[in-house]
Amino acid sequence: MSLLAIDLGGTKLAVAVFTNNGDLIRKEKIMLDNREGTEVGLLIISQIDKFIREEKKQTIHSIGISIPGIYQTGKGTVWAPNIPGWNDYPLLREVQAVAADIPVFIESDRSCYILGEWWKGAAKNCTDAIFLAVGTGNGAGILTGGNILRGANDIAGAVGWMALQRPFDPEYIKYGCFETMASGEGIAKFARKLVSENPGYKGLLKNNPQLLTAIDVFDAYDSGDTIAIETVHRCVEVWGMAIANLVSLFNPQKIILGGGVFGPAVKFIPSIYKEAMKWAQPVSIRQVVIESSVLGADAGLFGAAYFAVQNLNPKSIHE
């Protein structure tokens, strides 16, 4: 049995073929290149059609799709704030048209991340674990009591909107306080702000500040750049506060840090844990393990594949 797994991010599309045992057979990645709305939908459809044809259709038994936002199960539509034009996008209908009789299952990326890590990564043998994704957006896949927490309308885990400081800033409306402050773009935006406010600054980030990325900030941090250091220290505080809130609310066995920022921010995990200890429930924070993703950029693909095979043969995640 073969599974087709698709992981849509804010900047790229990854497509892979798996066995039902979780062996990765083939993987490709395509950049979105500023595609919007139906252009993104057409890209997904074209890749599904390509893989079905190249894998000789009859070998693909199920398709799992990870999306960066909310999948509205009842309508088969997607809301994705980082993809312009995806406010109520009819993804299921479009994919089913090309998939024909192959069943299609769509899930949020945050749930796919923790499913992938539970299946083949850092959350193996856990009943209570959280995948905190920090990248283009911030989200949390939450495994509690052996089940994925989805909420009443499939929105649970949208921690980008976690309120971490006051007063309210209208800037938080679109992406939320936590995401605005400490996502990949939030890191770059804060560094740009500091550069603009310090006309005498002559460090590594002064050239073309509008093109700064989080990776540039981490590289500059390693070179002792003062603005990079201030930016990273702020993020460590915010990540620590966010983790403290999750630990206090859910009492997980593990919190797994992933997404495009972790990566380069993995080395700050001890500092993040130290910050979290200031804020969190004191017994719970001493029992939790905080570590980086084992699957890295492939966590969403593994989760989408697991979701696809699980829905062919529904069973408890414990089994």
C-alpha cells in the first residue's frame, strides 16, 4: 500500500510517497514563488495528478494533506492566513476531482506535525505531547490522553494568537500576538525596527534591512551583533512564556520544537527552558522534556501520511 502525503507551508509545497509502515519512498519540494489563491490550489492539483500518474494510479491508496491553517471539515474548505485568497478555499472538492476514487484526508499542519513525531519521531510512546511550530506562522499540535485535540471547530492549537503582553496592538489582529512577536517574520520585523531606530548602528544587519530574514539575524547573533543579540533574547523570553503557558495548561510529557526557525534556534533550547521555568506551573515544568523535532522539515509529511493511513483503518492512536 502506498500513501501520497502533501505538506503545504507558507512558502513551499512538499509532496512525498510513503509505504503504510512509514517508509519514505520519494519526496519533492516546490516553492510557492508568491502564488496566491487558486494558483496554489492548481499547484497542489497538478502535483497530485503527476504523482498519481507516475506511481501508476492503482498503487496510491490514500492521500493525506497538511494545510497551514484551519480545515473546516463540514464544508471541505480551508482558511489559511499566510496564503492570500484562502479564506474559505474549496480544497477538498478540487483535490477529489483529480484524485477520483482515491480517498482524500485533510488536516491542519499543527496536528500533522505532532502525528508525524508520534509515529516516527520525538513523541514516540507519548500520550501527552505538544509540537510547537515556529516558522512562517506559529502553531501547536496537541496530543492529550492519546488523542489529537481539535476543539469544537478544528481550531485548537492556534497559539499564534496567544496573548503574551499588553496593551493590545492592532497589529495582532491578523496573525496574533505570539506570532507577531516571535515567528520567523516576527524576528525579522523586530530586527528591522531596531535598525531603523538606531541610525548610528554599523553592524551586520544594516545593509538592505527590508530584506532581512530570521536566518540573517541568527547568523549575525553568532558574530556578536548587538541588534541580533537583542532580537534573539527577546524571542527567547517570548518562546519561554509561550511554553510555560502550554505546560501549565496541558501538563505534557514532551514539548517538541520545530518549524523553520528550529533549525537555527535549537541551540537556544536550554535558555528557553530556563525562561519557561520562571513562568510555568512549578511541578509540571520540572517534569516536561523540551527537545527539537526529530523529523525536522518532514514532520508535516509524516503526519499527513499517518493521517491518510489511519483514516483507511480508523483506530485509537494508542494502537
